[in-house]
Amino acid sequence: MKSFLAVFCLIFITPFSFLAQDSTQTVFKRVYVTEALSKDTDITIDGALNDDGWSSSEWAEDFIEWQPDENTLPEQQTQYKITYDQKFLYVAYRCFDDEPDKIERRLSRRDSFAGDRITIIIDSYHDKRTAFSFTITAAGVKGDEFVSQNGDNWDDSWNPIWYAAAQIDSEGWTAEAKIPFSQLKFGKAEEQIWGLQVTRMNFREDERSAWQRIPQDAAGIISEFGELHGLINIQPQKQLEIQPFVVNQFDTYPTETGNPFRDGSDYILNGGLDAKIGITNDLTLDLTVNPDFGQVEADPGAIALDGFQIFFREQRPFFVENKNIFDFEFADRNDNVFYSRRIGRSPQGSVSADNVAFSDTPSNSTILGAAKFSGKTKNGWSLGLLESVTGKMFAEVEAPDGSRRQELVEPLTNYLVGRAQKDFNQRNTFIGGIFTATNRNLPESIDFLRKSAYSGGVDFRHNWKDRNYYIEGNLVASHVEGSEESIALTQRSLTHLFQRVDAGHVKVDESRTSLTGSGGKLEAGKTGGGNWRYNGGVVWRSPELELNDVGFLRQADEIKQFAEAEYLFLKPTNWYRRARISLEQFSTYDFDGNYNRVQYQTEGFINYKNNWFTELGGAHKPRIFSNTVLRGGPRWRWSDENFFYIFAGSDSRKKFNTVVGYINSQAAQDNFSLKRYVLRLRYQPFDAFSLSAGIEYEENPNRTQYVDEVDFNGTPRYITANIDQRTFSTSLRFNYSINPNLSIQFYGQPFISRGTYIDFNFVNNPTAKNIDDRVTLYNTNQISRINNSGSYLIDENVDGTTDYEINDPDFAFVQFRSNLVMRWEYIPGSEIFLVWSQGVNGLGNPMDSLGSNLDGQILDQKMDNTFLIKATYRFVL
């Protein structure tokens, strides 16, 4: 590993150290002064700039290159002008191009940002942290995003109503935009002062130019914007939109003989309502009644042998919009006080095993209704309040005698989330807080769930010296209540593991009916100014911290120290456009004082002059202990690990481009390893059609994969084995855009994972450095199977009597999910979806190859089909 680090540093640091330059210079703030649209003058949004209304304002020009060669003249110049009336902001663009026939007019669906394009970004709060972005491509496709965290977060789920068009002419291309003030947020003032930026992407040159120069070493982008003046006496517009929808859904699936719940087909007619109500211009109330998410893309296939829950990103529009306001990421990535996927989750109960012939359990809990109050005020308050109720969910059960009954599998549940932040110190500082509450109406039959769960937290961030330096932190606390059974289950869950046999600081208390825990983070660093970036800090999660009723917490009982330094090569040379290199280190401890882990890592990235790229990195882990591997057993030691990865990709602007990657991880004594091969292909044969595929194949053998815990004469035995796990997945997508408002998309993913186990053993000395001291292999006299099938029989003391059994852990999981969606935005904000979804889950033969399982469990199986028509109409009142 040391030789690898030396070579890495030699390749990346040595040549760059002579070439890198600091782009820091004094940057003057630009101001654009608009004029109101003359009375009795109108502007037609058709992409041409021949309306008389455009004569009221002056052209802004003199754009400067932003990327890759910052602060130089761009290949093509750009102009824009802005005017307004009492309801709309109008923007005109002139994008000069001396080769108009080479302008990329790639058709795509909304928010795809393909080809030549121009963007206006408006900080109407003028808080220097958040903004609204509106993009028009040369093909007339719209894109819109809500920008937060001073440009670090771009949320394309925000879909305002606005109007745009573009045309190509002999001088290049032109575009027009008409943005309702109701879609922007601002306070009352005689003259509005807004942050303003206009950027242009010259696609064939991969060059981005900007009206307001932003140095490459800036700590953010919104804080560096120019200003828009001249908006006199415009009135904030309260938003009022109602969007009813109706859904026709027809499901087909293989018939199961005798099963009344699987007779081959179902038909559902459903409807609901979404609404936006502007309480003030700054704050909006979103409502949804009986929401439908049938057009949302299915989650990717995944399997986790470590037992931990899998984090899936939120895709449902109601929860995605304004998601940044409710985020409270307090520790490591994905640890969040609010995880909206808990709302509408799969029922957590199950049908009792007694007197059941057939049963039908809902796949998700019904969201009866939800309301979300969110926004940001002119004086710096960012506010969010979400309330949602999910209904009682029942499984239908048919007994052997034909009688039917219902069994409750999920109780009536109420979720509440409140979030607030306040800006201070000329927007350089904020302080915030969050509160969540989950309350369930629990009958005795389902009191294994917690009755109530509450969490709260405070956070802050302070920037100084032109926002180049920062310190931030947070503190969270949780309190859960329930029956003795539910709290005992919480203590024993993989997140907590109070039953760990060697833990001196926690133990299971069967009489407890509540738990209270805490966590937090403190971090400081440098984010801008010059070539260097660095940060360091500490995060902690106490053993009793529990957030998983409406948040996401993978593991409690951990203290983590981390540090990172990064060097940016800001000035392009004759062989690269941009590059960076970083060094990272972290170590972890538990609250019992155990030193569990240390890791050293380096990463590098370079984007070459021809727009190809290489990314590589590696890490050394000389110490890896885990409290969770044995699922309540003693602390476990993994052998030392080294890993490296390398990815390379071609020019993404080309009709055909590709990315290839390889990840390799090796532990000492062949304890475990990982080899992952990645291939991503994208092909766009013509402007309206694109096709992509992501292919991954993984081999993940492990000599000590956890299998089970058994009892041997009153002593727990922790069983592991040598697993040969192989996984293959492919993500296929295509997009065909008939016009900017009518498109067809397809997504499909076959997923196959197979694991076979040999060399069963039991844990002997779990923290021994030598793997052969850690576990003891069963010999042929101790382990046997009847006819080489079924459970493994263990006669550990070789007395001729079976001491315990191990269920056969071999598996082959196969899944296929696909969505074919036609989306038509027939008027701005109103849509029709035609959806065809297919899916199948199967358990293959672990002894077969991945290819055989693919053929037998996906290609040869009848699939579940869903045909759905959804229509919405957006009333703007």
C-alpha cells in the first residue's frame, strides 16, 4: 500500500505543483438595472426578439468564461435583457454563435439539461445562500431547480409554472422566458434588490460563461452573484394552485390455483388532490389527499448480508419538493433526523401463522393525507412544518375452511416534522432547530411497535473571511416510548445491540418502556480562497439514540474523528482542464472506550483537455473492529484491508460515451475481498433519442460471513462460513422526446445475487489477529447433511448425537423491475401519464450460474404487470 501511495503522489502531485495557479483576484460586483414594460405593450414568448416590449431595457453583455479557463474571454459572447410588469419577469437572450449549424439542439424531457443552454439564477431572498434557477436549451426544453447551501445543492424536483421558447438564426440562437412572480419568493419593498447570475453552456466547447465573474476558488456561487435593481413597486403574489388527479390502474399477474387473492388481475379506480396555497408570498402550504405515486420509478435491486437497512432515495414528488428545508443530516452520510421514506412504508406487522390458507398483505401503507408548510422569509427565516397521517392497514386472510378475516399489520400513525433556521450576520451565520413526533394508535395485537417517538435538534454554521472559513455543528436528542416488548426489541436491534456479551456499558433491561439518546457533530474547515480546502471534526451517536420511526440511523454507539485536506488545480493547462487530489483520515470508538477503526485514504481526479477523465483512489485500514458482525455476540476483528479503485470516462458531449471502472479490496489472510467491474454506456443517435446502460458485476468472497447463532450446552455458538457471493445488475434507460413537453422513458433493471457457503466454522477468539485463531473449522466428523441437502447437522463433541442444526444459508435472489412512461405536459403544470410497469421476484438455484438464474427466473417467468393512466390538471387561481 505504501508503494501505491508513493506512485499515486508522484503521478498527480509532482507535475501539477509546477503548473497550478491561484485565481484569487478582486472581483467587482455587477449590477443590472431593469425597466418596467411599457403600458399597453405585450411580449409573446416564441423565442424571437421582435416584440416592441424589449425596447424598454438595455442589453447586458461582456460575459466572462467561468469553466474551464476562468477569467478569460469565451469562444462565443452572450447578451441578455430583463423587463417586467406587475405579474411577470421577462428575460431575453441573444447567444451569438459563428457556426449556427453546430449548435446542439438535443431534445429531452424537462430538467435533463442537454445540449446548448442558458440559465438565469435569481436570489430573490437575497440571502446569498438560496436561489431559483431557470434554464432554456437551444431546443426549447425547460429546466428548473431550487438551489441551496450556497450552490452545493441543486433540487430539480421543483417544478414551477413558467414559459419559454428558443429559435436558431444566422447569428446563433435566441430565447425568451416569462416567469410569474408567484413562482418566486420575496418580501415587500419599494425597490427589490435581488441576487442575479446568468450563465451559458457552449456545449461543443464544454465551456460555461457567466455575466458575473465567480473565481474558481470561491467558497460558493450564490454569495458571489451580481445584483438586479429596478424592480419598483411589484407586489408579492400569493400562490394558489389546485391539482386534482384521477388514476385508472389494471394489474395482471400469474394465477395461483386456489388462491382467491391471486386470481390473475385487479382493477383500481382512484383519485386524489394536490394543492399549493400561498399563505404569504414567502410561505406555501402544500396539501395532498390520497396521493398516488404510480408513475414514480421503482427502487433499484439490492441485498444486504450485514443485516442493516438499505437507504433508498426519496422519489415521490410531494416529499421531494422543498426537501432541503427539512433536511437535518447530523452525522455521517444518510444519518438524518427526517427520512420521508418512513411515511407510507411497508406494513411492519405480519399475518399470524395459525389457521391461514391464503393471505394478502398490502405492499405499502396508505397516506390518507399530508400537509407541508414551507418557505423562507425575506428577513432570513427558513421554515418547514409537515404533518402526515397513514391509515390502518389490514391483511386479508382466508382460513382453510373458506372463512375470511382481517388482521391489522400497520396501525394508524401520525407523523409531525417541524424545521426552522434563522440567518444572521449579513447571512454569514445561521442557527436552526428541528422537532419530530411519531405517534401510533396501537392495539395489543401490534404493540411490538413503539407507541411514540420524539426527536429534536439544533444546528448552526458560521462563515467568515468572505465565507472561505466555517465552523458548524449540531446536537440531536431522541426519546422513544412503548411496551416492554417494543423497547426490548429496540435494545436488541442491530442499530443498538445492548445484548452484546462483552459490552460493559450497555445491557438489555426487559422492564424498560422508554429510551433516551443523543448525538451530534462539530466540524470546522476552509471551503474557499486559493487552492487548498480542508476540514476536520467529530461526530457521535450515543447507545440509546433511536431515530428510525421517522428518521434514518444505521448504527448508534459510535464516536468518529475525521480530517480531510484537498488541493484544487484551478487553472487549466495544455493537457488538463481541471484536477484535484485529497487525503482523508478517520478513526472510530464506541462508548465503552474501544478503539474500533482507523482508515487512511487518498483520491484524485483529472479532467483532460479532450474532456476525458480519470478518477482513482485507495485506502489502508490497519485496524477494523466491529460490534455488529456477530449480531449481539462479542466484538469482532476483521483482518487488515487495502483497497483501490480506478474509473475512466470518455467525453460526455459525444453521441457515444462510456465510463469503465474497477474496484478491488483485499483483506489480509484472504479474510474477504471485493472485485467490482463497472461499465456505463450512453448513446444518442439523434437529438430526440438517448439510450444508456449501467452494468455491474461483483465478486465478494468472505471466509467468515456470519450465518447464525445457536446454543451448545448453554453456551452461545456464533457460526460463520466461507461465502462465494456474486452479483450482477444492469440498469437500462432510454428517453425519446417527441417535443419538449411530450416524452417517453423506459427504465429496467435485472438484479441477480447468488451466495454459496462452504467451510463452516464457529467463532473461537473473535479479536485474534490471526484468522485461524479467530474461528475453528468443523471437521468431517462434526458436520454432516442428510443426502447432501437440507440443514447441516453439527455433532460438535463427536459423541454420536446432534448438538444443533444450521439451516442451509445458500441463496439466489433474482429481481426484475421496469417502468415505461409516456409523459405529456399538455399545458404548463398539467400532465398525463401512461405507465406500464413490470416486475418479478424469484428465488433461484444457488448452484446454478448467474446466467442460468437470469434465464430461468426472469426471462422464463410470467411477470406482474401494471397498466396505469394518470391525469392531472393544475388550476392556477
